[in-house]
Amino acid sequence: MATDPRAFVAFIIILFMIFSPDPQPPVIPQRARVEDVLARERYALDVTNATVFGDLDPAHNKWLNISGFRNDTGFAWTYLDEFRTKADRLTRHALGAEYSNKFLGQAVGHSLTIYNNVSGVVHGGWARDDGTLAQQRPDFNISLYAPDGPFGNVPLTSFARNLTAREGNARIRFEEFDRSFLTETRRTLDGQAVHVARFVTAQIGIDSTDGSNESWETQVNGVHFLESGHMIMTTTSEKFSGLYGLPHVTSNPYYYQLAQRIVVRAINETITRQIDGRQRLSSPFTSNTDGTSETPFAIPHCELVLYLQQLPVGPELAEEGHQATVLHLLEDELRFPTGAAVPRPLDMRFSMVAFSPDCGFSIRSKGPPDEPVQGGNHLSGIKIEVEQQQARHHILFYIFVLSGQLWLLTRQMKEASTPSMRSRISFYTISILALGDGFTTMTFALISLFVPGLWVLLIATCFLAFLSVSFFGMRFLMDIWTIQAPERERRERERRAAAAAAAPAPISAVPPAVNTTDPAPAPAPAPAPPTTERPRTIDGGPVPIIVGSDQDEPLEDPAARTTGLPVPVTAATPTTPTSFERTYTFGALYTRFYFLLLATLFLSLNATSWPPTIRRFYFTVLAFLYLSFWIPQIVRNAVRNCRRALRWDFVIGQSLLRLSPFAYFYGYGSNVLFADVDLTDLSVLAGWLWIQCLFLASQEILGPRWFVKSRWVPPAYDYHAVLHEDEEGGNLPVGTEHTPASPVLASKSKEVQDNTKRVFDCAICMQEIEVHVHGPDSAPEGGLAGAGGLLARRAYMLTPCRHIFHAKCLEGWMKFRLQCPICREDLPPM
């Protein structure tokens, strides 16, 4: 057996990857790079420590000597006062009468009903609100920020993460750190330590909904002021030292001091980690959501300064005066569960205003006081603990969905345990179902790497989907592929024979020589040599044909069966592929299956970064194609004239279970991806799947080919043919007599009392069959016309050898043997 060269090449590549030495990084340039980064960070930190509130005042020409805050940068810092005014307006609207005291850090008698730890996710709509920024655009030379290229600087027309849309959706995921050095505390009058500020990180996703197809994500860092519930965050890069200048964006000296202390601690800790080697990023406060540092070849991006104000929760938690206490108890129970009975957690709500000093755009969240509640209610969402709890419930529900799919698949495999049943099932229908399970396996395995809190459930779901596709789905596919191999080989032989018949016969270029001379007289024939008489073969009757239990086509030629001699293999006699060759072809198909699975997965991962409209269109088309898994079965039923190939509980159950994930994402607003509810697309997907089920049902009732023309499909035998009683085209069962041969049959004919009906015996159940028979003078459409006649013909089945049986009896028989129960004649597949 020859070795596959592809496997040998793959083996050599794997050995090369294992035994090749690790490349040594350039130590000296890398160390020089780290020293430059540390020097720049120390200098910016010294500026942050040495400045006081009011040193950044663009209106009075006061600037900071750090990147992005100098006068020569040309950024739109003249908009800073208007930005502070908008932020102050949001805080006044959220806190009401308590604004003046809380915003200045003074006690008001009781805490606000706001969450202290806002780790979680919020989402909502945003609208553009440039204000005076439209007349005060940034003015700088964009070519100064052009990235390096192989042939010099790359020309730039705009920065990445720019925003030109008028409205869209925003999604913010918060992550707060409860570390002591990242938290600022102060003492109350009774000596208790109270947390007043904390370092916070957030990932922001911006999408447009006005048709501009803009979508990007960024990461910001900042400070959460716990007393008032507002946050100030900013991006940080080489051209914009946002975190170092963040304290100067605050509105009063009190919050400036809090922000300065927390920012200085965070930067000092980062510098220490860089010196110790625990922090390897050259940009520790990078704005890339994947945590990677910026490279000299990357396109510069727009910077962002963000202000968020948390809105107090509703009064339904407890009575007046106890709401904050109950909320804090609820928050502690969520973070550190003890089993205490607490009310249902309420959603977090934030109002937002943000602006970009270098790209010159400003946005705000939709909601009061700028617009009525009908237009939007700012950004709302759930805490991380509630999100994980809901995710557990949703994953458990999907585990039950996968278990139901696996149970239905095993029942169908048990039903299709015979070659006759497996030959009816479409290979591509089961392939699409297995492809969906494989996609689920890859997706959950990938998600488990980034969600450690749900690792056990995610891996369990991944294993169940892997079990379904590997141990059951692929095994079922292999069985179907093996059983249908003779059918494919027969079609291939027919195709080659048709191609050979259509090809013109070769014409000899040399004409035969013509002898013009008189032919010489033929010599007398020599006497025949003496021969010995050949031994006679004893005729023992026809050679028996042993049909295997799998009912595959015989491997030998029909001539060999009749003569008992092997057929010589020539160029014109193609050999039948062996089982090894069939397995090899399935192995190639196996490789294509997983290649298609990985290609779909990588393309889907790439599609998550596409613009919203294109991204949603891609996933909707992908869902539509996936939910078309009954189409191959409908086509195979029509081609093979098969009325029923799958169990109805398998068809209905798989349809509902496979549709449930799409119903979750398209029809459930609180899904884990926060995808918008789109009942129109969901209705299209559900309707398309329902139409396929209706087609399968109609094929069983009206016939597999009721919707196609006869010339579109190969001819097939009709087991439910109309019975005719005439001398030319009669097709009555064998042994039928026109006149009763005995008084018993005569009495039966009298009992029927209708000359258009006949009574026969089913050789399987030994019961009578009453059927309609067309006489010589009856019209072609009489007797069995219409839906009633069609259903009447479904009660019996007539074989090509003209033996009649009950439909259910013969269908049950043909599940195991494709032979007539009476004469053992081969039967065409049903």
C-alpha cells in the first residue's frame, strides 16, 4: 500500500516546528525600548504630581507639558469648558437636590441608591451633539502622525475610530478593581473608613444605525467617584497622555485630588511591574481592546474623553430611607453569596457624554434631560454577577437543547439501522446538522478561554456538542456514505457510458489497401488435427446468488454470475471500488468537512468586526443557509421517489431545537450578546423552516414528485399505481381471474357489491385488501380521481412482479429486505 505523500510532508513540518530552536529576541534594542518608555512615563508622572487644579485652562492659554495637552498639538481643547458644562448638567439631573453637597464631597445624611461596584455591562442609543465643537475643529498637521512603512511614511487621510454618523448604539463593559492601592478612602466623623473613589477600566463599543456602517471598539481607563456615582475616563496613547492628564478634566478641586491620588498610584504600580518584568507591554494603558501595544506601523486612532453619571435605582427596593442600605446588602450578596433572601437586582443606568479632542466629535446618550424618555432612556444594563447568573441559566437551557438533539439523533439512527432505510436519508442533510454541532463545539471552546467564571459549563456544553458530532453524527454519516456508495458508483458508470456513447468514433487516417490483382487460388484446407473431447460440465441448475445483509450491489459482473468464470479486467471494464477506496473517499470528505467548519468559524470571527449592517446581513444569511437542512432531503425524496425517510419526531424535534438558538438571539432582548430584537428576520427563518417541513409532509401524502416535472427526475417505479383490467395495459396482481373460480370467491365478489373493487390477500399479514380496479370501459379519471382516490391508493402497494400487499406491511418489510416476500424478486427502493 502506497504512503500518502501529504501525510509525510505534514509529518516533516511538525518535526521541524518541534525541534527548531526558539529565536532569540534582540536584547539590547528591546531594553533600550523599555528604558525609553519608562523615561517617558516617569516624566509624565512628574508633571501629574507637580501640577494643581486649574493648570489646564485653554481659555486662558494654560497648558500641560505632556503629549496631547500642549498648545502646539492643535487639539480642540477649547471645547473642554462646554464638555464640563454638559457633564455637570447630567449630574444635576441625576442627583437632584442632593447634587451640591454630594458633588462637593459633603455628607447629606444618607447614601445615594447607586451601586458602588459597577462591574457589568450597559448599552443604549447615542446621538451626535457637537455643539460649538462644529465651529472649533482641531487644527493640526495629520501627516506628523503618519505611521512608518517599508518605503517611508504612509499617507493618512483620517484617523481610525473616527465617527461621522449622527446616531447609533453604544455598549460599555466596566471592570472595577477592589485593590487597596487603587481605592481612595476617607474617615467620617465617627471614625469609619468610607471608599470615595476607585480605579476603573471600560471597553466601549460604538455602532452606527444611520447607514454609515461605522463600528469600532476602544478601551478607556479612569476614576469612579463613589459618592456621586460619576466616572471620568479617557484613552491613552503615545500622542495623547490621557490618563496622566485625567485629573485636570474634573470640575472641582475635591475630585481633582481624588483622581490625582488614584492615577499616581496606578501609574507607580505599573512602572514597578515594568521594571520587575511582570508587565511586558510598552503601552500598559493601551486603548486596544485586545490588550496589545501600539506599533509604529499602526494607523493612529481618535482619542476619547468620557463622562458617565450613574442614575439612582427605582424606589421599589425598600421603604423611604432604607433603599440605599438594602441596595448595599443586595450588592454584597451578589458579590459574596451567602444564601440570604434579597430582592431581584435592578438594572444599572448611566447617562453619558463624550468628545474626541483630536477628531472633533461629541456624542451623548439618548434620554432626559436632552430628549424625552420615548426617544431613549440612556444606557442600562446588568451587573457582572447577574450577567453570569443569567448566562448559567441560558447555557443550561442550551445543554438541554443539545441533549434533545442527541436523543432524537440516536432514535433516528436506531430507526435507520438497515441499509434500505439508510439509503433513503440524504447525506447532506445530516452533514449540515453535524456542521452546526461542530460550529457549536468550536464556539464554546473559544468562549471558555475568555470567561473563566463559566468555564465548567462552557466546557460541558462543548463536550456534549463534540460528542454529538464526533461519536454519533460522523458515525451516522459514515454509515450513510458506505450504504450509498454503490448508488454513486452506478451513477458514475452511467455518466461515463453516456459520455462514451456521445463521443464520436475514431476514424483511421490510413485507408485500407485495395488489392487489384487477381486473387491466387486458395490452398486446400489441411486436415484437422485430432482433438480430444472436452469434458462436459454437469449442469447443476442456476448458480445461487448470495445477497449480503447490507444488500450492497454484487461486486462481480452479471456474466460471472451466470457462467461462474471471472471477468477479465480490461481498459473498457472499470473495476468496482473496494471498501478501502470507499473509506478513503470518505476520509477526504471528512477533511473537507472540518476545513469548511474552520473556514466558517474564522470568517464568523472576522465578521464580528464588520460594520453593523453588513455583520447582521452575514449572520442572517448564514442562519438561513443553516436552517435549510431539509432541502437536500426533499430533493433526495424526489429523485429516489421516496415518500418517507426520516421519523416525524426527528423532523419536528430537530426543527424546533435547531431554531431555538436563533429565537434566543433574534427574539430575546436580554441575550448575552445584547443583539437587537428583530422579529422580522426571526419570522423569515421560522417560516422558511416551516415551509420545508410542509414539503416533507406533502411528499408523504401527495407523493414525492408532486411539485416537479417528470423530465426533471429519473424514472422511478410507482408502488401505488392505479390498477387496470384490460387486455393491453392490465396490471392486476398475479393470479387474478375475471370470473370467480369457486363459490367462495363468488361470495366474496357479491359481498363487495361493486364491480370496480377487488379483494386480495396480503401475504405478509394474511389479511384481505380491498382495492379499486379500472375496467376496460371506465374513464381514466374515474374511481381513484381526486384527493380521496389518492389516499385510497396509499393503502396498498403493487410490486413490479405484480404482487400486492398492504402499504404498511410492505414498508415494514422493505426496511430490512429489498426483495419481494413472495417471489424474492429484487424491488426498487421506495
